[in-house]
Amino acid sequence: MSLTLRSPTLSKLPQLTFTSSIRRSSPLVSLTSNRPLPIQIQHQRTMSSSSKPATVDTSLQGSPTGAAALFASSHSSPHPLKLYGGWFCPFVQRVWITLAEKNIPHQYIEINPYHKAPEFLALNPRGLVPTLAVPTSTDPKTGKVKEAKPLYESLVLCEYLDEAYSDPSQYGERLLPQDDDAYERARCRLWIDHISSRIVPAFYRFIQHTPDKPYTIEEIRAEFHGHLKSFAKEMMLSSSSSSSEGSKSAGPFFLGDKFSLVDIMLAPWAKRLFLIDHYKPGGVGIPPAGQRGSEEDEEIWKRWEEWYEAVTERESVKKTWSEDEQYVEAYKRYAEDTTQSEVGKATRSGRSLP
Ligand SMILES: N[C@@H](CCC(=O)N[C@@H](CS)C(=O)NCC(=O)O)C(=O)O
């Protein structure tokens, strides 16, 4: 099958043609031979075949392991819906979890986004994974997909997938409250914003902390705890109050017994908390039960733990997870603050995340 991809934002860029792999219509040739280079391979170039030296980021181990390897290989056949991802990336894991939750047929293509190959930048000018190629037009006669377009930004992608694959008989329950429950939907978006603008940036300030930073490890730990506690307190209070939906169940997820987009947005960093325990003195440092200060703090941290247990045990989260040691190796560059990733550089210079 051949399928055309146009970038809506970069109409002047070369048109890409999808076959079993992506190639430019005037194909990019390998640096070492005259053969056209499939995009997947371009992104896995190592120091020996790349003109630039490998960095802590470009030399990352190239493919998922463990459960994620199985999930990736069971979605390796050509399909019009393509996820370009990196096994190590929490933003990718958000989209991967959404695909797994809704059981959406797709093709997973592992790339290393730090190489910035022109074909990848043509899909996503920001040069970041996750990037999705989505089918946008089908031939009415044959029903075959004629055109696909790129989309990016993990939250946008998850919302897109939830809306585009919405038939409950095929894809299960929607990931955000629907119908006339605009308040609940807005409340979910508010806490998604809390995750993306508070918890996630603090995670990186925490793991990238080194003794020469203008803030101490205790300060960033306290800030991180504060953001987790706000989230857990919201879950505690919302489950004890009634809403337009009627009375809610107590837990374990943000919306009680319903796993939602809010949980998906934070799950990848919840899974990565063990890296802070591994690398940072004092670790995440959530105080043990009975030593949490006030009665309210005891309750809040209990609610956090309930959420954490349920989310990290969720099938879709486990399915998209490689072996722990692989993350330990990959996040060393964050722990030592040597990463040149956009997220790492933004954190280092106090800018907001890309
Ligand atoms: N805001 C983006 C962030 C994505 C992101 O930063 N992805 C990283 C990998 S975890 C990436 O592609 N980095 C490439 C780079 O830093 O050059 C999203 O939510 O999708």
C-alpha cells in the first residue's frame, strides 16, 4: 500500500510517501551508500554511520525491551495510523497507553528523536516524539486510506485518539467525561494542566538536581511533594463530595473507578519515580505512614499511594514499559544533568518545557 503524507504546517516540504517505511518522493540516500534510507534506520544511526559524534542522548539504547518490546512488535506491521516513538520517553508512553487502553490498531515505529533527520522534522517541526501520522482521507470506492497527516504534542494526540476512535463498542469508554458533564470535563483538564505545568517540570528539576544548582535538593523535594499533595487532595475531596454525575466512588483513579486521561497524563512519571530513588540522595522521600505530620497529610499521602498502586499496576501502563534497568541507564544523563534533550536544556535554563 502506498499512502501520501502532507504536513499541514509545512506545505513546502517534500511530500512523503508511505510504503512499509517512509521515503521522500525524491528519496534521501544513505550517507554511506547510494541506496534510499528508510526513516526508521536513519534515526537509529550510530556514531559510526552519522557525521555527528554520538552524544549522551543520540547514543541511547535503540529499542524497547520487556513488555514494551512485545507490544511494539505486535504493532510493527504497516498500518496507516503510525506512532513514531522512543521507548524511553514518558510523553510517548502517554500516547502508547492511550492506544493500548482503547485497543486501537496502529503501527509503532521506534526512532531516536535526537538525530533530527529532515524527514522527521518534516513531520514534526519541533523534532519531538511522540509524533503521529493519522489517516485523513479514504478512497470512497475502495475504502483504502489515500492521505495521512502528522500530528504531535502528547496531550493533543491522546485527545485526538479518544475523539477519532470513539465508538464504545469497539474502543471502550471515552477517556474524558462526555455528554453534558462540561464541568467534570473542565475539572479533568484543570488537573491535566496541573500535571503538565507543575508536577512534570518539578520532576525534571528534581532528577536534574546537582549540588551546584541555585536550589537545594530539600527545596525541590518539598516543591515536588507540594504538587503531588495538591493532586492527591483534589482526588480526596472530589470523591467525598457529590457532583453532577451523582455520588462518585472513592478511588483508586482520579475519577474513582474509571481510568481516564488525567491518570494517563501522569502515569509515565509515576512509573519513573523509582529513578529519583535510585539517583538522588534521600530519594522521592514520601514520609512513611504514621510520620506524615497532620492527620490531613496522612490521608492525602494515603490517597496518593492508592492512586500510585492502581496506575502503576494498570495493564496498559505495564504493557508499554521496558525493563527497569534500561531506564536507569537512559536517565543517567538526566541525573548527571548532562542531557542535551530539549526538556533537559529547558529545565537547566529555567524555561518552560517544550
Ligand atoms: N511537549 C511534548 C514533549 C515531547 C518531548 O520532549 N519528547 C522528547 C523525548 S522524551 C523528545 O522528542 N526529545 C528530542 C529532543 O529533545 O531533541 C509532548 O508533550 O509531546
